[in-house]
Amino acid sequence: MDPYGLRYLYAGYSHHTSPYRTGVEHRHDGLLLRLQVKGFCKIAVSGKEHAIGPGDLVCVKPGETYQLTIGPNRPEAAAAAPDSADYFLACGGEWVDEWRSHSDIPHQIRIEMTEELLSFWRKLIYEKRDLHGDNSEMLACVVKLLCLTIERLARKARAAAERNDGHVAYKLKQYIEAHATEPLTLARISAQCGVSVSTASHLFKQAFGQPPMRYAVEVRLAIACDRILYSEMRLEDIAEASGFRSYPYFSRAFRARFRMSPSKYRAVNRPE
């Protein structure tokens, strides 16, 4: 199959209804693509374990190791028999190497299981089993169609995830702005948006360039500035009303931000 950019090709459909575990396999060239279509399993890529469910695509590249473990569909159903099914493709060659070098598909990504995708996989399996004549060119064309379709679906999945991440970041920002004068913790902020503390911190910093709690301090300082300039409140009361737990903490944060004390800021900037 070298004339068509493929050195080797293995493709198939696997259905497991009993526990199954492979040895550690080493990929020397090409790549392995595996799409989970039913049930659950665990896959370790170079020692890192991934929990795999329907729609999860696994990509294993040269120099990496692969191990598959199939057990009960759910941990709480330890006595139940597994029911796991997948499509797989292992291939290598000049075209595969070139495609792999720019496709940047991660070890695990959940993609849409479109009928187009599944039909290409079924067509590939059929052509691989066909013993009539030389269908090397047909196989190479179907492999390319399958890989390019996977790349497009992975790109769509990433774009959707990025849109969702941006939405979460703005929800975090809006929540901070709405509740800045209240006692806030990162745990409370993240819980309101349905994400973990680490995810909230990462998404917010990625979107706005600073940690969420630092942004909360900036919002509180902006509120305090308005009250310093346009109210007769004591500075200690302004600090408390703006969400700062103590006046010394407020004063330090204010000086760090404006390079002057709250009292001097009032004296210098207050309208006549």
C-alpha cells in the first residue's frame, strides 16, 4: 500500500461482554485511533489513565504506550458484566505521518458520533475484509476520509469547549461583580457556576489575565473609590461596606493600587 501513502493498516470493531485487559503495547510508528461507541473502559496512554465513555476518541502516537482495561460499566455495578464496544484504526505511512504532524489531536477528546463518521469506519472494515482484487487505493482513500473527518469533529469539539469555557469565565466575572461587597471565597464563586475551584481559577485567569479573587479586590476598590469621593462616610465604614474584612487590609490594597492612602485620595480627588 506504499504507493498510496500507507505502510500498514488494521481496522475493526470490538465488542466485549466480559472483563478484558491488554498488555502494555508500544507504538513504534503510525498511530492508533479508537472510538468508544458503547459502554465504558479505562485506557492508559504512556502510564496516564483515562476514563472512556461513548463518544470518546483516543489517539496514541509513536513513542507512546497503550493499555486497555474493560471491567464493569460502572464502579457501583462490580458484579455486572461489561458491555463495551469500539471502532479502532491502526495505520502508518507517509500520508499518516504528515497528517499526524499537523492534526494535533489529544490523547482523549469527546467528539460527535455522526453517521458520516461511523459509515466511513464501517466502509473501511468492509474494504479491509474484501478479498477480491487489489483495493489498496480504495482503502487509502477511506482512511484519509476517516482521518480528516475525525480532525474536523475534534476541531468542532474544541471550539464548542472554548465557547463554553468563555461562558463560564464571564459567569464567574458577573457573579463577582454582583456580590463583591459580600464575603467571597473562590469555593463559593466556583460552586455558583458549577465548576471546581481549580477550573474556575484557570478559566478566569485564561480569559481575564488575573485570578478571580484579585479581580474581586479590584471591584471592591472601585466601589470604595466612589464612596470616598461622593459620600460622607468614614473611611473605616467605607472599607467594611465595600467588602473588605478589615481597614488595615483595605488600606494596604488601596495603597498598592493607587500609590496613596485612602485619606490622601479623598483630599486630592474629591470634587469641590
